[in-house]
Amino acid sequence: MINAFETHLQQHFPLLWQKKIILAISGGVDSVVLAHLLHELGIPFLMAHCNFQLRGEESEGDQHFVETLAKELSVPIAIKRFETKTYGKAHGLNTQLAARVLRYEWFEALCQEQGYDYILTAHQANDSWETFLINTSRGSGLKGLLGIPAENAHVLRPLLPFSREEILAFAQERGICWREDSSNSSDAYTRNKIRHHLSPILKEIHPNFFKNFEKTQNLLQLSYDFLQESVAQYRKEWFIMGQPIVFEVEKLRDHPHRRFLLYELLSPYGFGDTEILERFLRASTGRQLSSDTHRLLSNRGQWLISPKEIDTETSYSIAEDMEELSYPIAIRIRSTKAIERGLAGTLFLDRDKIQFPLHLRKRKEGDLFYPQGMGGKRKTLRKYFKDEKYSLYDKENQWLLTDATDQILWVIGKRADERFLAIEETKNILQISITL
């Protein structure tokens, strides 16, 4: 195995000999074998062990084991103890997900603080197969069938071409000791059920199943890469990138591969049900779909894609002595003696007609104002938005400037209320400008 492993590294990760490497080590056979392989090839590395304190004395035994192994191999080691269950409860995560988040946050911190280039994990061929099956059972798209990537940013997985059986055989041949995690024997986890029951059957049906599966996944990866190039061209042609993203969906309507493209273009924003998306093609203006992270709005033959609003009711106060505000929009406030005409994004108010503090807020039911240029006629904000053909996204992202009595002074950047505007005879003028 050592020769095959060295050849694999030289072909796919030739820079490892010159880089600073962290090896994530649990004490299990996979990570322990990876430590021995790296050591035999003369590749320096730091062992990083997470003690999640989930299995009592067993967790302590794992930590002691890797500390001893580090001494045997004469390699440096870093150990971090985590209050995993406490963290999971505080962040609404199950124990497995909490452990994953804690692990990778720590690894990233080590890279940043100590200048490491890569993090190596000991995922192997069986792990990739199990991930494939889990994703398949969840209705994954093509990307989910690719299994575990060999490289993800600076996380590398050099053992992926090797099966669990090959790794065990190498460990036994070399007399390498490792720790067994008692939870691996439980069928309480989906991955363990696959490992204990499905994998043996498939190996019985075809002894070379895992090698053949690796070939299949390589072909799937090639197919996926090719398709992504095509999808990128469609995205470039049909998407207008901005805030929100504008999807010229009418161009897709009669495409023969419409469902595939709907999935590939919109799944990054959390929209993966192609049946729902196809029905949404018939949606009228103003209708919307929501994913966990984004909203899709139908608007006059286009779809608008935007992140979900966190809080549309927040109000930001502007005290009388404030000269500028940087969030949620940047504005500058100052007293002036004259009105300057033709300044974009600038409002001149009669200071004597308004009451501080001023506020920045979003729309609410019942809002109305007297739009400049309408001869003193009142208009509801709802009607103004409709007349100006605001999309739902535009409505929800339009900031209003109001005074202490909650009267709208300015639909910011659009239209002022003429009742509060300064005129040539105004003696106390307040200038409010949007600054970019």
C-alpha cells in the first residue's frame, strides 16, 4: 500500500512534501494508518486531536493513545477538549453536527494562527460510498452522487482511493495498533447501518465493487464538470447579478432540458424541487417561493432571487446632534443656508417643520404621504409603490425617513413629502444626503 499511496500523492498532491500540514487524528485505524504512511514518506505534519468528551473514559483513552503515538513518531501534536453537548444545545445542533462544527473551526484557527497550508482527513473509499448512498436516499442531485471530494479548499483526503479492507490489511501487516470507537458498532446511525449490512452484501455480489464504484464516481465527476461548464454559460446569459439577482426565466420556458436547468441554476439558493419550480413558471407577478436561505419572487416575466430578510421592522434612530449614519444606509446630515439644485440623492428640509429624533424604517400598513409634485394630494405608500411598479423585493427594501411623529419625510432616494421641503425663503434648512 505504501507504494500505491506514494504514487497517488505524487500524481494528485505533489506539493505535500513542501507544505505545512495538519493531520486530523481520532485514534481510529484510518487516521492512524494515514499518520504512519505520511511518516514513512518523510512528510512532516502536526497531529490535531479533538476530545469531544462524549464517551467518558473511552474519550480519555483516545487522547492518551494519540499522545503516545505522537511521541513514537516524533511528530508535534495539538489537542483540544470541547464541551460538545453544551455547544450543541446552545446552537440548536445535534451532537454529530456540533462536533463537526467545533472540529473544523478549530482546524481553521490552527491554520490561521500557525500558518498551516492543508488539513488532511482520513476519509477512505468506503466513506465515499456510504455518503453516496445517504445522499441518494435524500433525493440528491448529481453533485450529491459524487461522494466525498478529494480536495475541498485546503482540506485534502488522500486516502479516498483505498478501501477500509486495504487499510486494515496494511495496519495488520505492519503491526499498527489503533483505537476502536464503540459507537461504530451501533446501528443507531444511518452510516453504520450501511456499513454493517449493505456493504457486505454488495461485496458478496461483486468482490471488486468498491474499485468499480470508484471508477463510476470518477466518470460522474467528469460528467458533472462538463455539465457545470454548460450551466455556467446559461447562468451568464440568463442571470443579471446584483441585489436581487434577476433571472430572465422566460428564456428558459421552452428549453427541452428545462427541469434540469431549473435545478442546477436554483439549487445553490435552496430551491431543489423541480416540480414546484415548473409550476412556479405559471405564477403571477407578486407570487413567491421560500427556501431556508432565499426567496424567489415572480415579477413580470422575471424571477428575483434574494436572501431572506432578517428583520423588516427595525427602526434606526437619528438624534438631532448626529451628523452621519453609516447603517443601514449611509447618510450625512448638516445645516445649511441655501438650497443647492440638482444634487442627486439629496433632500433639503425645513428644520422648523420636523421633530427629532428622525428614524429610518421600512414600510408598514397605513403609511401615506404627500408626494412632491402632486399639488398637495395625499397618496398611500401602497398606491405609490404600485404606480411606480415596485417589485415585492423593492417594497421590502425601500427605506423611509420619518420624524418623531412618524410622518414620512422621504421615500429615500425616490420621492419627498412636499409639506416638509425647504423653499427659498426657509431660514433653517436641513440637508440630508445619501453618501456612497
